[in-house]
Amino acid sequence: LTSLSFSQTANTLHVDCTANGLPRQARKPIFGDDTITLQPVLSCNVTWSSAIIGMLEVLEGNNEDAKRSIIKTAPHPEAKEDWVAAFYVTFQNLVALSKKYRRQGFDGMRLSIMNHGPMLSTLYKEHFVLPKILDKMLAKAEIFLNKYDSPSA
């Protein structure tokens, strides 16, 4: 906002919301040798992703290979074609986490979007609708993910 001017009055707050709050960054391992790099593992959801990364660090301890095999960094979508890859990785991560950590509280995390809707519709979607379509979605998305990961993308 360097070329614009606004009238200033007492008790007025001007907020510049033009910055990209989650710009695309180069992928790097979430679990490094001596570091943890917080990155989205669920598309556009850094808060829940950070909680999941922390949960894995506690539950898997020093088993770096296990942590790396369970979750991957979800790419941040900036164009419409990016959404396929973003949701593909998000759904892969959700499936892996749900299979391994359902009993340890993954499904009950307060930050989970699944916990912020009507209970019956959420149960219906999670147990009846999603399992029927998820495998098909993931299979078809493989083509788009390969294109996204290619060096020319």
C-alpha cells in the first residue's frame, strides 16, 4: 500500500490483507536428523498439521522412518490445478493417520474439521460416503500428482 492513501481518524484500524499468508515453499523433510520443520500435511491447515506432527513425534519417538512413511507435506495450492495434488496428499495422510492412530485420539483431535459439524452427518460421510470414493479419487489423482512433482511443473 505504498501508493495509496487513507484518511486517518482516531480509533480506526487499517489492515492490509494482500499478502500471501501461506506461500509455496520448496519441499523439505518434515522430520530431519535433528529438526522438525512444520509444514502443512493437510491442505491449507497449518494448525491441525502442526498438532499432527507433534503427535507423531511423541507416539513414534526416534523412529524417523515410521514418521516419514506416515505423513507427507501437502503442497499449497496456488492455482486450480494444484488442488488435485493438495487433496491427494491430504487424503493419503488422513487415511494413514486414521488407520494407525484412530485409537490414540487422532479422530478426536479438537482441531479436526471432522469434529466441527453435526455428529450424524459427519459419521455418515466418514463411514459410508468417503470410503466408497476415496480409493477412486486417489487412483485418478496419481496422474495429476506426477505432473505436479515433475521438474517442469
